[in-house]
Amino acid sequence: MANIENDLKSKNVLVTGGAGFIGSNLCDKLISLGAAVICLDNFFTGKKDNISHLIGQENFVLKEGDVNQPEFLEKIFDEYNIDYVFHYAAVLGVKRVTENPLLVLPDLDGIRHLLRIAQAKKVKKIVFASSSEAYGFSTALPLKEDDGQELIANQSNHAHLYALIKLIGEKIMKTYNDHYGLPTVSLRFFNVFGPRQESSAYGFVVGVFIKQILDGQPPTIYGDGYQTRDFIYIDDNVRLAIQALLEEKTNGEVINIGVGRQTTIVDLAERLLRLSGQDLRPVFIKDRSYEIKYRSPDVTKMRRLLGDGIADNLDDNLKKTYEWYRKNMFKQKA
Ligand code: UDP
């Protein structure tokens, strides 16, 4: 196994989307491991607050711009000798991409130009953030990377254009890995949660529920609440992504990144209410029309390639997340 404590010392690591929820937590970890981080973000969904503590640090550079613009990317690669890339910049959020599906198309330009430039500059490896959305409405649980369940294999399984872009991205990554001498790995992230995640109406369920509870409002559950997701804490997601970067045997692979445990949304709401100590009951509202009912990854491949997997301590991690929002929401109001 690669040693993530040592192998990144003095390496130049480019993180696209580095001011986002996952990207900024990744930047923190990379810096703590001795890497120099070049963080790119256009602040469409990324936030300055997520990285303000890093600005001015010796090993951190922020470049504001759009990763889908080739001139911007070329300049970065000319200025810095990039060893590794985490390509995390993308349009995201079910509500946002459903309201405006074409928003995701320019993300293909970013993928295209990044690979072309990275290959020319002899980058050592790229980690591409894909998504569990790649499985679309597949019901063959647990969702497995290599058995053709992806929506592209089935035209009637059409979740979002977003998912198609991720699948095309994975395919391009693999092509460069197999035929053009540029190591890559694609990671299908299941539902990540933790500090800094968006909690607005465009946000994600853990942040949304916590914000509602902190505002004294009941969590709003879509449908019957028996839909399931696999919730992985941000620190685990970040650690596994770095492991995937450093592990040579991941080259050319697509890997699910999750805990391997289904949680219903009702259960999630109850856990959060319990730890908040608030006397509230969830309310049930109309289903989302684009709801995926069950989602659960097969994590056999992740365990084989990246080590033992993840300690399953959902309640502790929800508590840490809740505390973070509590402190930060009060800070914002002060
Ligand atoms: N969800 C909910 N109420 C909300 C937000 C989300 O019940 O206010 C549910 C949603 O129906 C889905 C799950 O939480 O089953 C995760 O939603 P999210 O948008 O966070 O991520 P998704 O997995 O759908 O991309």
C-alpha cells in the first residue's frame, strides 16, 4: 500500500474545484501532508469562505477562473510544474442541473483540455471525481463498477445529463490511461457529507436537514422517506481519494467510494433530530419527480484496491457535522 503520509511531500498538486465542499477539504488534507496545492475555482458554487484560512499560506495558491477555458488551464500548467491533478470542478446538485440541464455541457471542455494539456506536461496521474449518478436508475443493488449497469448501457435508464457527462469523463480518462501514457483513475462518489457542504435549497440532504433543525424547523422528507443513500463522511472520502491517487494498481480503474451501508432518509432525519435534542417531527412532502429510490455501492473493489474500507460511525460523523453548522451558522448571524 502507498503511504499517504510521505508520498506527497513537496509535490505540486492541482485541485480543480478546490473551493467547493469536497475540494476544499481535500486541499486541507493535501497541505497537511506536505504537498503544495494549486487551487482552481470559478466560484460558481465554490465559496471563498471554504479556503480563506489557506490564503497566504506558503503551500497554497488560489487561481480564480474557469477550468473549462483552455487558455486559463494552459497558463496554470506553464506557471507550475504540476505533478498530480484532482479534477473536481463540475456543475453539481440535483436541483440545479434539473432546472438547467445544459449547464453541465461545458464540463466536457474542461475534461478534454485538461487531459490534452496534462499529457503534454507529463503529469503523473489524474483523479477524476465521478458520481454514483453514473448508475442512473439501476436497481441491481449493490451497484457494481464493472457489470454494465451504468445508464449509458441502457437508453431507458436516463437520470441526468450530468450523469452522462460523468460517464463520458470516465471513458476519456480510461482512454488516456490505456493508450496515451497518462495514468488516471475515476472515483464514483456516493453521498458525501460533512463540514462546508451546501445547505441551501440547492444543497444536499444532510446539510439541508441540519439547517432546518437549527432554524427550529422540521426536516422535510421527500416522499415516504424510505429511499436510501450511502452516506460517507468527508474525511473518509478525502483519504480514499488520496490513496487512489498514490496506488498504482488503481490506474485505469473506476471505483465506487462509499461505506457500503444503506440508510433511509427517515432514519437519517431521526438520527439528526435525536442528536440535536430538539422536539421536532419530520414532515413528509411530495416526491422529487427525478428521485432515485435506492442507492448502495458494492465496495469490494474499493476495499481490494484501497485497503480495508471505512469504520461505520455515522452518528459520530453526523454529530461533528451538526456541531460545525451550529458554530458556523451562529458565526454568520453574529
Ligand atoms: N431529501 C429529502 N429532503 C430534502 C433533501 C433531500 O428527503 O430536503 C432526500 C432526497 O429525496 C434523496 C436524498 O435525500 O433521496 C439525498 O438527496 P440529495 O439531493 O442530497 O442527493 P442525491 O443522492 O439525490 O443526489
